[in-house]
Amino acid sequence: MNADLHCHSTVSDGAFAPAEVARRAHAGGVTLWALTDHDEVGGQVEAREAAEALGMRYLDGVEISVTWASRTIHIVGLHVDPACKELLDGLYRTRNGRSARAEAIGEQLATLGIPNAYEGALKYVSNPDMISRTHFARFMVEQGYAKDTQDVFSRFLGEGKPGYVPHRWSKLADAVRWIKAAGGEAVIAHPGRYPYTPTEFDALYAEFIDLGGKAIEVVTGSHTPDQYREYADVARRFGFEASRGSDFHAAGEGRVELGSLPPLPSDLKPVWERWL
């Protein structure tokens, strides 16, 4: 099963419409796919129709922004009902404040000698309510301030960097509750990206389990091969089911393309098994 259960479209901060992401996933050999846009399920109908027309199995998905221990983490919801009112209301509340944060990022970048960044970022946005740091990164690459989007985050827009503006997202308990209310399963996305201490990670995993969370991303485009092994061990230690996804946003922006990840370790239980 070539499962890719984490990627993005123009409905959030991806570069391609949901149907085009479906075509790219199919071309990459994906057989089970989920579109997981940030805090938004508006692309699910288009994604499902395109996937099924291409012969791929499809899981409705979302990626929810969460503030935990003063840092931003992401929780993926898989096999959700995109019409669930509790989920929709929660995502709407989570999205509020993105525009104000984006304007503040633009002002901060201007003090660093990067003018008109907010207006430049808007050129890459399909839905102004979903403007994100990725849109700023694409503008800054276009203007020659950085070599690629990863360079932008490393130097300007990552947490603690001079262009970063913090934002208070949803609570972990709320995100897991919304996903479960929608009939889905919550997954901790790309844990290797979070700069927590071992003690903080243990506390995160314990709280997640107490809330009903059961899965973690192990093989993801946001992890290095060494982290595949590290988080496979975490899954074994805590009894997590394992997920897999490229975290695809645009061609050439991430470590891997759709469908190109190695398989999960054979002794881990895939999160998708229950739905097939």
C-alpha cells in the first residue's frame, strides 16, 4: 500500500488545486491518498472525486494548527467527515487571526529590509483567510532574499527567527475532540520538527493518548531517514499506530515528492488498516 496521507493544495498553502495534487499523487504511484489542508476542509469534495476517478482510495483529511507548551504543532485528522459541524466550527475559529498575523509578519519583514512582503505573499494565496508563512516564503524566494523556502524558514520565519510572529492556535484537546467528533483518527504530524526536550515529548505523547490520540507520523517528508527510525521507536514505545505522508506543498519545495517515501517498518501497525 503506497499511502500518502499528508499533503496540501491551494485551499491552504499548497501550489496546486486539489485535483492536480490527486493527479500528481497518482502519477507518483500513490494508491491510498488523503488531502490534509491546514485548518480547512474546503478541498475535500474535489480531492475525493479526482482520486476516485483515478482509481485511488481516498481518506478525507485535515491538518489542525495547535499551540502546545508555547509552540506550534500540527495534528492531522484522517477519515473525518468534512461536513461535521463541530469540526467545521472548530476550524473556523482556528483560522481566525491569520490575516492579522500575516500583516504583522509583513511589518516585521519590512524592518529587516524586505518591503511589501504582505502584498507579495498575497499573490500566492487563493483564499486570503488562509495566508501563511509559506506564502511569504515563496515571495521571498521569488525576490531573491533566499535560495528556497526552507532557507526562508531557517533564516527569517521559523520560531525564534527575526521575522517570526507568534500566534495562539487551538488547544490539543480541542483538535483531538473535533477530529473524533467527525469520526476520524488524530495523528501527531511530523514530530521531528518540534524542538521539545525528551521530557516535553513524553508529556505530549501522554496527554495525546489520554485525549484519545492513537497515531503518529513516522515516515514523512518532514523527517530525515534517521528520524524515520527514531519515531518508529517512539511508536513502539508508546503503542502508536504509524502514518506516512510526503507533506507535499509544491514541486521541489520539500525533501520528497508524492508517493516516493520508503515503506513503514513492517512491525508497526499502519493507521489506515482499519479503513481498508
